[in-house]
Amino acid sequence: MPAQSVGAELTADPPVIELIDVSKSYRANRAVGPLSLSIARAEFVALLGGSGCGKTTTLKLINALTLPDAGEVRIEGRPIGAEPPHLLRRRIGYVFQEVGLFPHLSVAENIAVGPKLALWDKARIAARTAELLALIGLPSEIGARLPAELSGGQRQRVGVARALAAGPSIMLMDEPFGALDPVTRDGLGREYRALHEQLGLTTVMVTHDVMEALLLADRIVVLDQGRVIADGSPRGLLADHSDAAVRALMETPRRQAERVNAMATADG
């Protein structure tokens, strides 16, 4: 398990991501808020909770894909409205569960989408694409293939490479490995955690998988009905929590492990 730390303990620098008394509603339904959250540079934060708890809306608020009804979102100390949204998003990578690769573009062309929008020259784009294919562990010849020719795990790797292409310092990940088989999911999770550390990224990952959050994140923020009900290190939340719902959530992987261990030792 990665070294544990919480929020500002990681660094004395100002937070990279701040949500200050943020609320967001869709018609009469409040999706988020009021919610306040600070995320430090190089921190890996998992947003955990059940369906409809506000995880994805919180991620979209960080990236200005949706705007708050109240409160303020700041990226690297600046309100998100201080620059055009497309410029903000060039500094923030975004990885989706369904990847969303353009089916008519090759792998290399998919990876190059961000750099092209940023008006990089062809030589720089080609060099960056080759660098990223190596970084995500895919052979260079895959660059010429179409997404339909790839496995699910390969497509997700390409999705990560595309999100990293323009060199963002922040990565947002919405259930990035949820559609993959368990072995591929575990492997890609570990590989991304290594990339997070290697590149010094600040990562916010939405997941409903407690074990994934425990094994990958430095810090887990549990949401319920759009509000934070727990915020701490994996070890700290596993040890104890006053909220009964959080305790039940943290006990789930332990109970599963005990049942598997009992099955494994039943004949011995």
C-alpha cells in the first residue's frame, strides 16, 4: 500500500485543487453540496461512495465541465472562471470508464488530439506520441492501429496516454478501470499508481470499489448525498470511524478477505 498522508500534510504549498462551499443542483435535485475540499500537489485522492452520491459531479466541477450554483472552485489558486475553459482543460487530464477514443482515428492520432489543439508542430507531436506509447507499455507499432483492434486494457492505456499528452499536472479519473476484468484492472491500477509517482501528478479518482481506493490512494474522501462524510488515509479509515455507514464500507473488503481465506483453508 502506498505511503499514507492526508491533505496539507503532503506539502506546505497552497492546494492545487480547492472546492469552497460548493453546491450543484439539477432541477430540484441537489447533486453536490455544500462541499469543501482541498487537494495538495502530488496527492492521490479517491472519491468513494455509492451511485448518486455526487462523485462524478464533483469531478466535473473541478474540470469546469459543469459550474457550481454556489461556492467557488480554484485550480492552482485561481478561480476556474479566470481563464477560458479550453485552456483550463489543457492543464487537466481526464480519463473516462468508457475511454471514448475516436473510432475513425488511429491510436497515434487519438493520443495527438490534445497537442494538435494546442498547436504543437508535427515533430513535437510525433516525439510525444512515441514517448507516451513507451510510457504506457505499448509497442510503437500499435500507434497505427484503430481502437477497435485493441483489447479493453490496451484501449484504457491509450486513454491514459491521450489524457497525459499535453503534459497536465492534474489527472481526473472517472471509474477508469471499472469495465475491465479483475486481473487487467488490478494491473492497470498498479501501473497508473507508478505513473502518478513518476510524473508527480495530482490525481483525483472516482470509484465505488473500496478495495481499489484502499490500495491506490493516499487519501479517501467518502461522499454521501453530495456531502463529505469521511476524509482520511486508507489506514486511518480502516482503523475506525464514528460514522456507521463509513465503518460498514471499510469493513466490506475485510469481510470478503476473511471469507476467501476461510474457503482456502477449509480443506487444510
